[in-house]
Amino acid sequence: MDAIYQDTELPDDQEAFLDINAQLCQQWPNITEIKDAPDDADEWNTVVGKLPLLEK
């Protein structure tokens, strides 16, 4: 599964993320360097339905 899409090639089930990205890009910093994944990344990788847990 791909994680990054061009906005012109966004699958229908991912369109809601355009609005979320537009909101969050105003408050979250740009990522400018590669860092290690969080310690609990593997645990969260298999969790379904995480969107309601997103802190805005």
C-alpha cells in the first residue's frame, strides 16, 4: 500500500485527508529530516480506525 499520493491521483477513500492536511499544515512544522520511528510504531501499525484518535 502506498502512503503518499498526488492530490490529482488520490483514491476516493482518501479524499477526507485533503481537508485534514489543509488544517494541520498550518499548525504542524514541516518535516525536514529523517528520524527514527516512535518506540510504539509497530503496535500502532496494525490498529484500524485511528482517525478519531488524531489530536488537532
